[in-house]
Amino acid sequence: MQFSEMIFVGGFLPLFLIFSFLRRDIKGKNMVFLFFSLLFLLFQGLISLSILALLSYYSFFIGKRMEKESRTFFAFSIFVLLLPLLFFKYSIYLSALPLWLKGFMPFGISFYTFRLITYLADCRKGEKAEENFFHFAMYAFAFPVLSQGPILRYKEMREEIEDREWDFDKLSRGLYRFSFGLWKKLLLADSMGKLSNSFLPLELAKGLSGSGNTLPSFMAVFLSSLSFMLQIYLDFSAYTDMAIGIGEMVGFTIPENFHYPYEAKSVRDFWRRWHISLSLFFRDYIYIPLGGNRLSFPRRVLNLFLIWILTGMWHGASFNFILWGLYFFVLIVLELMGRKALHRLETLRPEWKEKMTSSRLKVLKEPVLHIYTLFAVYLSWILFRYQDFQALKNVLKAHFFLNTEAFTDEKTLLLLRNHIFLFILAIFFSTSFFKKMDEAWGELMMRGRLRKERKVKREREGFYGMEDNDDAEEEGEIVCEASGSAFCEPATGEAHRRHLLALRKIQIKTKWKIFLLDYGEKIYYFVKLALALSALALSFAAMAGQSYTPFLYNQF
């Protein structure tokens, strides 16, 4: 069962919310949360539930001993936690295993293994170990972060397990966030995935080196990779949106895991924005204990090499994931070397520092860095996508016109024309455009609240009836100040008509500003409610279409 399935949205989640709100006491709410977390995992299979139960029980008791034990005991404890993850991830290479077990991955094992490692590592650092297994089980089995993260740390959840606030405002915000994520997953991410395969089917990618008319054009290969690049962000961030929304509906604060990574200005900046909890995990629990930035540059490079090998191995068992990790390692090392060279140059030539930080150069530098980062990330997703080495080689060659017949073709142009609106929408939702709109509207609501407070104060102090002039002063709309002294002087004929026309425009503009200040908050919440309901309706329609399409196909 996934968050984007009908059984979850139409059955599991409503029942979970109903039982959560029926229980008023925190202990009752915690029991409901743990019960539904276990039920959610039970849907994924008894093997997944059993493994997580054993690892949780093990981590709970080891955590209480961790601070007193030696470093060797800590290392051995972490190794025991990692054993199931390593076994299942690399089971495809173990020939002695039965066929049904090869390639089997227990649900969410990568995420909850790392969560339990953070718990033991924090206990080792001196964090207080949990004494109540019921509380610890809530953290270990927490279903919102079980499938796709983020990698939540126990100290981020401990206080809210013992005492958390709930109100209708949090419920509405959480419902909107979940609906938005569900819509993004079903209507955007899934559609981009299908479109990517339509431009260039995976089986065709393996045969790109063949001959005849089967060779796709450059645009087909490019648009297929671009669609995948958009899909992987929209899909992953959608699950994070849904997890944060579910947590907020019942009072839990789940940290953000993405911060518009496709707006990054460097590869290092990209990894500060992409899968933030994973980046912080490797930084706090591996890179810093190995010495961090305090070591010499060669040692830092060696540590980074280890980090990126582990990052690739965490994402998958095939060779392309290791290559993907090494690719980012090389780019980050080159960026660090570039920064060191630039710093040395600025030290030798101080006047160059002023030129490099000038506003004129900044206007040119930022777009160039942004384009470089997008291109680097775009190539990385090609390495990430193709596990077959021949397909990977063929697709990379096609980007340099080494095994393509044409720049574009009719099928690709037709697909692009039919899905151009989907592309534009996917690009917009991969940027902070809507976030900035939300922040601008939030600022407007804050100004509206201040205006209402001043209005109440004037009424209380006996100045009621003067707010129109005050509003004009607040908005800078007084005719004489806004339009110059000519408006304050008597005018006749054509000048008088122009004066009245300009005055009318200013009055209309002022009335609209006052209207938005007075009713902006109501409009904001009404629009968000309408968007949430629309997103839910569209998501239900998409889920119903996926459910009934095979049935209808079989009938005909």
C-alpha cells in the first residue's frame, strides 16, 4: 500500500484521522498512531513487519547501553543493523539463494535502517536513550516516513510523542499539503514518467546502436531524459509533501526534505537542497566523525570519495549507481578546487575580489552557474536511470549525435505538442514560483491584520470615520503626494478632465488595495480550500482511471 493508492486515500487515511480525533488524551492518540503504523506495514507483508520489529527491539536495548560501551561495541552494533540492508540489497548476486528471495527488498528498509543508526549514534554522542519502548516503537514504525523518508531523527520526534498540539488550523494545512503532494504524484510525476517512456522506450535504448529506421532522433532522447529528470523530483518530493501533510494533520512536525534543488547554483548547493535528510545523515554521522573540513585537502577528498561511494550503494545495487556517486564526487572535488584557486587568486590580487563581487558580474555569473548545475544534474539522472550499461552508453552517445539519424522527428514533435502544457506545469512546480506567490500573499495578509488592528485602535480612541484618509496615507495614495502639486491646484477645461481621470484611476487602485487588505485572508483560505478539494478530486479521478482501465481493457 502506497500513499497514492485508492485504498490508502479512501480508506486507511480517513479511518486513521477519525480515530485520532476521537481520542482526546495524548496516550490514546499515540496508541492510534502506533496501531495504524503497524497496520500500514502489515499491508506490505509479514517479512517487512518482522524485520523492522526485530531491528527496532534490538536498537531500543542497545541504545540504553551505548554511552557506556566501547567504540568497538558501537561499530559492531551499527554493522548488525546494516546486515539485513546489505543482504537484501545485494541478494541478486548470491547464487545460492532461492529465486523468490533474489532481489526482494523489505518495504522501507533503507530509510528505517538509517533512522535507527541515527538513534544509536545520537545515544553514543550523549543523547538520552528512550526508556519507554512504546514511545520508541512510535518512532521506529512511524508510517508517514516509512516508505520515502525523510530520515527523521528521534530527537526531532521525542517531545511531540510526549506532548503535541492539535487544532483545525494544523488539520487544514496538513490536508492541503497532502492533497497537493497526491496531485503532484498522480497527475504530474506519473504522467512525466509515462511521457519519458513514450519519447524513448527503455527497450529501444538498448538497441540504439542498431541500423535502419529504428534509431530515434536527438530530441527524442533529450526529451525522454528531461521528462525523467522532472519525474524523479516531482515523485520524490510529492511523497515528502504527503508525509509532512499526514504528520501535520495529527500534530507531528516532519522536516522538509527538498528545497527546490533545480534552482541550485552549484552541485554542492544542489545537494544541500536535494534529499536534505540523507545529505545531513552522511555529513553528521560519517563526514564530520572522519574529520570534516578540519583535515588537509587530500584527506577531505578521500573522505568525500568514501561518502559518495556509500551514497551510490545506498541508492541501488547495480554498477550505474556507483558510477552516479563517483560522478558527483568528481564534480564536487572540482568545485572545491575551483573555490580554493579563486580564494588564492583573490588573496594575491585583492582588487579582483571587488570585480568578482560586483553587481554587474553577478548578473552574468548566476545564470551561467545555474545552467552549468542543471546540465550536470541532467547528465547525472541519465547515469541513475539506465542500469543496463549498453543502454547507458547508447543514450550518452546519442546526446552527442554519435548514433542518431536526425535532430528531431514527427512522432517526437507530435508528443511534445500534445504535452506542452504538462511540461510547462511540471517545470513550474519544480521551481519556487508558487512558494513565492504564497509568501507574497502571506505578506499581504500580515498588512491586512495590521490595518485591522489600527482600525480597532482608532475606534477605541474616538477617531472612527477618519480611516479613509489614513488608508490613503498608509498606501501613499493621497492625490497631492502621488501625482504632484498640479492636482492640488484648480484646473479647467481639458486639464480638469485629465485631472479627474487620473484621480479616478488612483481611487480605483486605492479601493482595490483596501479590498485586498481587508479580505485577503479570507480569499487566501478560500482559494487554498478550493485547490485542495480540486487536487483531491483530480487525484481520485486519476486513481479511479488507473483502477478501471485494466477492467475495461479486458472487456473489449
